[in-house]
Amino acid sequence: MKKIFLLVVLPLLAQAQQIDKIITRSETERIETYLASDELAGRKPFTPGIDKAAKFIAEEFEKAGLQKSNGSYLQSFPMFKPQLLSVAASIDDKTLESKQVAIISKEATIQLDEKSGFEVASIKEGENFGQNAYRIMSAKKPTIAFLHESFAKYIPRLSGRGPLKESQPTVIFVIANAIPTTFKVSATQQVDKLQLSNVVGILPGKSRPNEYVIFSGHYDHLGIGKPVEGDSIYNGANDDAAGTTAVMMLAKYYAKKRDNERTLLFAAFTAEESGGHGSQYFSKQLNPDQVMAMFNLEMIGTESKWGKNSAYITGFEKSSMGEILKKNLVGSPFTFYPDPYLDQNLFYRSDNATLAELGVPAHTISTSKMDSEPNYHKASDEVKTLDLDNMTEIIKAIAKSATSIISGQDTPSRVDTTKLK
């Protein structure tokens, strides 16, 4: 019995000792502190701050020894940045104020009325705004949506949405308590074609190089906004410098181990906050049938509702991935739980969604208390609000929980796309 016990325990102890030397609190703090620093000014797309962040992540991937794709760690793609110059609108011959209209379009000139062939949608009083707005903005055809006046507070955020991808159809939101008989909207915009970049590093698999496991997080945030007590920088320490830090730490860990049978892809996505554009572009570069699992890491810098050494997995019931991760942590103090915030629709709101909708067991791991997170999307989301010790333990737990998947021993079941949404 002693021999059997030693055969089981000694490899676990060796793994624990190795991980403790590589995934350290000091390294977590170093990376997190830079990504969430005032120097990067909130890492908003199309700003010098996000370019500095991308350069930093790429340099860290290179130090770790990850391979590049097509000669670069930067996975660049075109986007369109519109700036609204003028807008005029009316419903049933009643003139609307500009603050009652939101334009989402990459067109320089927009002219439409009830005869223009736009799809017509609405969000009625009491309906779930988030779910319905996501559905409307994901439309494949030009659409005009009429919102009940109770949703007027969302117009500024919809108006500021961007950048936009090349395939984005024009979507217009108008405040109206019912679908009008007649309507007119005209607008002009300045539209700039610019580039954004994901940062991607590759660790080739030994025996299953064409089977991929993804570790991802988004490195963009909201940039500079309205000052709160003199602070106008939305640093995004938890959202999602924390997840990006974890991706970089895991890259260093697995690159030193070099025992992954499946190929590991480490991706820091851009433009998550403005529509998930980075992850959408990244996903289209892959054959989803070759992606065995996706660990998307989002806001892991604070304690979960269960306290330390715990996190939740969105879409837990949609594949067997969560059960595999829990199995690999048996005997450790860490526990994964199913997502407790189902009303928040988190499975479809983060960078895992595009691949999950294609059947990939792609899930987001988070600790954020979405019903009471005090610093979410606020200028107060700074490093000093994070529990870096607990965050380091979470990163270690993710590394341990993924062991049997990256070795090829376990393969999570696919997401049943017929039962999504």
C-alpha cells in the first residue's frame, strides 16, 4: 500500500513543486500591474495604450519561446471606426432628438424610410434588453429596431459602439413605444478603415499537433471616460487584464514543461468590449473540428461568491469539460462550480461564444460576482482591488485542471448546437 501511495502522490508533489516555481505571485503582480497601469490608459482599441499592451504581450510570448503564426505574434485584421457627424429622424411625422437615435453602421451616408426594405424589430417594455439587443446587432440584414422609452438610457452606449467589422450591416435603434407606420432616418459619418490585432502564440503538440487547446482572454478595455473623483482612466485590472495575465502565465508554464501532446494556442483578444471582434476573427482562422477545448479566462482577480480557491464555468452543462476539470482537481483545495448567474447570459457574452456556437467545448472561467461586482466597468477597477494571491492560485488550478485535456487523455464532449439559446 505504501508503494502504491508513493506512486500516486510523488508525481502530484513534483507537479506542485514545478508549478509553484513558475506560476508565482510576483510574476502575476508584474504582468497585471503593467497591463492595468495608467501608462496604457485603459487599453481602448485604436489608442497608443492598446498598441503598447500588444507589444508587451508579444514580447512575453517570445521570451517564453512560443512560435509565431505567419511570422508574427500579431494577428491583424481590418476594422471600421465611424464618427457620427449628423443625424435626423422622425416617426409618424414626429421629429426625434438625436439622443433618441443610435447608429451602428460603417456607411458614410445613411438614408432610409419604411420603404427601404430594412428588417423591422422592437424591444418592448419589460423584455430582456441585453438578449434582444444582441440578437438585433447580430442580424445579417440592415435592421431598424424600435425601443421602448424605458431603454433610452442604453442609447449612448449603443451610439458609441465600435469598431465595426467589414460584414456589419447597418443597424439603427430608435426610441419609440411602438412600431410606427412611417419613419425616416438620415445620417452622415466619417468612417476610417483601421487595423486591430489579436496577439497569438503557439506551442506545438508532440503527438497530436493538429488538435488544438486554446487559452484566451481579452486585453482591451474601455479607455478614458468621465472622471470619477478625479480618475478618468478605466484601467480594467480585473476586466480583463486579469484573464490576459493568466493566459501569459499559462504560456510560460506550459512552454517550460514542453510535454503537451496537443497544440496549445495562447490568444489575447482585442475589441471584446465593443462586440467580440477579435475572437470572432480568430475563430474564423480555425477548423472548429480540430479545436478540442477552449479555456477563456475573464475577470479572475477577485474572490468568487464561494470565497477563495473557487471559480465558475459558464455553460457548464453544455459539455463534459467542466466535469473533466473538476476530476483533475480532486484532492486539491480548489473547486469549479457551474455558472450561478444564468440570467446574465454569460455563456454568450464573452470570447468563447463564437467557437461554442460551432460546437467547440469553449467555456469561460470567471470569479466575478456579476450581481454585485463593485468595480465592473468603472474607473475603480484597479490592481489594488484585486486579490493577487488568490488569483495566482486560480491560475495554478486552471493549469492543473487542463492536464488530461492537453495530454490527449481526455476529450470534452462537443456543445450541442441544436440546443443553444
